[in-house]
Amino acid sequence: MRMKAQALWSQIYGSDTKNTITAVQTLRNALMTGTFLASTAALLATQVFGALLDPPKLGRVQQLGEQDVITGGTSLFSATAKLSIIIACLLVAFFWFTQAVRLYSHMGFLVGMLASPLNTQHAHVTSVEELVALSDKAAICFSLGIRTFVFFGPLILWVLGPTMMLIATLCLTAGMVWADRLPTGTRLVVPGERAQDLER
């Protein structure tokens, strides 16, 4: 849905040079969101890495995992392995958010060039099709970053044991199913395509 909406947005604002300021403001909001989430992921990864290098904190994490009501003290993963996986998750989210920020930054320049008289048929700089393709890629990167970042919740509760991780995963799955589905009959029309039902 997000990709279709951004593709439609790119076609509308890429073809209408009168609304360039509105388009740039929208891209600025996307840049601020991506930058904030990337900074948050990096900050959390730094904090977890600090706990990984601190033996007292690492021992406390190990003790928390041994208090699980189902598995008790038996676990396939040590505290070091758990924290390392959490750090890897945050770094992957950071990577996708930074890629989204990079692409949204490029889109800001392309939107401005589409409205420029220099971007003529004989001195071609960019086109609406290129803007749509860039928008699709940015939407994919942002979506992957969000989903990876959200998965940080169950992983951090994994410190308390697999039971808490299972409960958090079930709650997260239910929340994502609710958030990703629209009411029956909701449609999004993209120019050049027939209306498609968004219900999955």
C-alpha cells in the first residue's frame, strides 16, 4: 500500500510543477522520520554494546534468563549471544533507515529538477518515471527498517527468557496484522492501472 501511495504521490507532484514546495516539505518530513529512527537504532545498539562489554551487567542478563517460568536455567543461547543478536538487529535497522534517508534526499533534488526549465527534452536530467522508481526503492528500505526495528521488542524481552519473547512475538504479530490491513473495500487507484483491492 505504501509503495502504491508513494508511486501515486511521485506521479502527481512530479507532473505538477506548481506544488514543488509541498513535495519538498513532504520529503523533509520523511527525511526527519528516517533520521530520527536511524539515530534511535544507533543509540540503542551503543547501549546494548556497552552492556555486552560490562561483566556485571552481562552476568545480570544471564541471571534474568535463568528465571524463565518454563525453561528455567536451560537455554540454547548465552547472554552474550542474545545481546549480540540484538545489536545485529539494531544495526540492520540502522542500515535500512540510512538507505531510506539517502534515497529521500536524492528525491528532493529530482523533484526540484523536474520543475526546472533546464530539464527540457533536449537537456534531460530526470523524469517522472525515475522519480517513481526511486520512490519505490525508498519505500522498500523504510519498510524493511521499520519491520526490523519493531522486531527489537521481542528480542529485548528475550533477555527475560523465551516465554516473554513468545508472548511479545504473539502480541507483535497481532498488532502488525491489525495495522497492515485496511477495511474491506478500500481501494487505491494508480494512474495507468485498474483499481486494486488492498485487502490481503
